[in-house]
Amino acid sequence: MKQQIVENAYTTLSYSKLEMSEAVERLHEEHKELKEELHELHVWVKAVGETSGAINRDGILGNLRETANQFVRQLDAHAKWEEERLFPMVTWYYGEEPEQFTLMEQEHVLAEQFIQAFVNALERAPVRQHEEKEMASYLTQAIQILNHHFQMEEDLIVTLIDRSNGYGY
């Protein structure tokens, strides 16, 4: 990612303040939508521990898998936009080094690994009842990581904007 950001940052001539403002607004909107999806995942994760009976568990696990897969598609699209548009723009506009984004990228990868571990465990069906909570814990970890990830991204962008405004940009 680092090389891609550097190349994009230097091949683009400039970005307007309006473009940056629109990108920040999009970041907030996408994070809001992704957090809502995370909440839905969390609801399904909690339901795993509260159900009894194989039929109910199978239905909940199926819904959880579908919701997790849908979330991963949305998260991937969001990450692609960040890497291709937002991060190069921030790098160019504020003169920040791409290294600031390394931890956020690692968090994203780790969260996806937890989600994939859940999906992989589901595909080893049948799922035994005692395995369900462990599987659900994979998603719980992903949810916690991503909530932190989204907050960290937004805090970083706000800090950069405040600094930029302080310099009169």
C-alpha cells in the first residue's frame, strides 16, 4: 500500500479543498454505515449464545454468515476507496507521510482474518454447539478491532484538518 500511495500522491497534480471536504464527509458516512453493519453482526453474535435447539442455531449461524459476507464486501469496497483516493489525497494535501496509515491497514487485515476464520469454521459444518461461541468470538474480535480502526481513522483525519486550518490551508 505504501508504494501505491506514494505513486498516487505524486502523479496527481492537486486536490481542491472541496474535494478533501467531500472525501472526509464520505469517510464519515461510510464509517456510519459500516458501524451499523457491525451492530447488526453484534446482534447476531449475541443471538448465538442465547439460542437453544439445532434448527434455531443453524438459522442464526446462516444469517450470521450471510451478514458477515455482506459486511466484508462493503468493507473491501471502503478500503479500496481509502487506498485509491482518500489516503493519497490526505498525503498530498497535508504533506503527511504514508506511515501513519500502516497501523490502520494492519487493523483492517486483522479484522478480515477474524471474519474469514468465522466463515471458514462455518464451512466445516456441522458445527457443534460448543464450537459456536468460539466461532462467534472471532466476529466479536473483528467488531472490536474495526470500531477502534474507524475511530482512529477519523481522529487522524480530524487532527490533520485542524492542523491544516491552523496553518490557513
